[in-house]
Amino acid sequence: MLVPDRLQVLWGDVAADRLSAEAFMEEQARLLGAYREQWERALLEGAETDLRTGLFREMAAYAKADLDEIERRCGGALADLRSEWQRDVDPGERSSIERFYESSTTMYELMDWHSLRDDNGPLAYVLGLEIARQHRVESCLDFGSGVGSGALLFSAAGIDTTLADISSTLLDFCRWRLERRALRARFLDLKQAELPEAGFDMILAMDVFEHLADPADTAERVWRALKPGGLLFARIHAEDDPDRPQHIVRDFEPTFERMRALGLVETWRDGWLWGHQLFEKRRG
């Protein structure tokens, strides 16, 4: 049983007075602690033990800056991205949106988030890996791969991993991160390359669709890239957030309608932790 399902069952026991709320919280902390341990093993280098410090040291090595400067950049990245969007982006122009993601500020914002300082949402990658193992996934595409943390997790687990992003800036950083760990992966710059047809057992799209100029068209491209019976693990959702104007999509019903028409069928949904969905590409 997947962790979100397990927690939902346990909360039912709390509601039925078969389990105390304190016992539930202890079990939730234990289960998510195990997820965090997997996340840290994949991301930390050498003898480093603190996730946030380790990620900042890695950024410092890449940017050739000291730790104080990296902490300053990461701490201000969310506000800086908002300002860059308001200054530079025409939301009605696709090329303007795509250029926005070449900003190195995105690296700092994502690395800060992946340090789990503010929330544990990035641990959904570990949930995705658990699903991949259950389904004996051999090949995976991280679509909208960001800073590559998910790819580090999957590649370290022995899964043939491909990273795809619209940002050359981010892909360069991802390539550097994987090479430092002697991990092999493929890289697709979506400004120059198309996704291969029927190329993957599983595709991750983690908090990607809300950024897209045409999410329904992207859903079809992802569908084509999946093998028959392949899995899409995604969170296709966005709330109104004034701090993140780059979340440009609010209505995902046209996207879900396209997916249903293509035969990309929802088979599971996280109703407890992060709200991700699992879809399967129908065979035939």
C-alpha cells in the first residue's frame, strides 16, 4: 500500500476511535521520515549530512560563490522570479514565457524548495519512485526536469533516466549534477528536440502543467512518448498564488478532456499528501 493510502486508512482509524491522533502523527512522521532518508541519500554528496547545507554547497561549487551568497540568492529567489516575470514576460507570447525559464534564478528557487525547508512536497518524487518499482519501470522521462533532483533519485535507483526541459540553463546544471555523481542520463532540450515516440515506461511531470502555454497539446506529446501501458505520474493542479505569476493555467479541464480522449486513464490519485495522479496509457 502506498504511503498516502496507508495514512488515509490510519486517519479513518482515528475517526473511528481505534487509533489516537498522537499515534497517527507518529506513524506519519515515521513514513515520511523514510521518504526523506531516500531523498537525502540521492541528493547529498560525500560525508554531508544536512540537506540544506549540502544543496547550498553544491550550488556554491557550480556558481563559484560563497555559501552566504548562495543563501542570499536562494532566500530571495521567489521574490526575484516574481519581479522578473512582471518585468520581462508577456503572458500572451509563448516565446516570452519560454525565455523566462532561462533565468538562473529558477535554479536557486528550486534548490531552496528541494531542501524541504518550507514543505515536504518534493518527497512526491520518492512516492513516484515507489510506484516505478512496483511496476518494474526500466525507463523514465523527467519532463520539466528543473534542477534534476528527481533524475538523481531515479538514476541512482538504476532506472534509465532522460531529462527534458525548455531551459538550457537548467539542463546545463542538471548535466553537471549527474556528472559529479558519475550517473548516466540523457538530456533533451525541448527548444530543439521532440520527445521520442513510445520511448518510456514512465513519465514524471511534477508541477509542470501550470507553467505551460498549451497544456492540452503537451499532454498529447507526453502520451505519444509513453509506451503502451506506460505510466504518467503528475500533479496537474494550481492554486491562485500571487507569488508565482508563472503559474499561468487555472482551468485544466481541457487538458483532462484531451487525456481521456487519447486513452490516458487515471488509475490512482493521492488523496492525502500532495494530490498527484497516476495515469496509464491504454494498450492498442
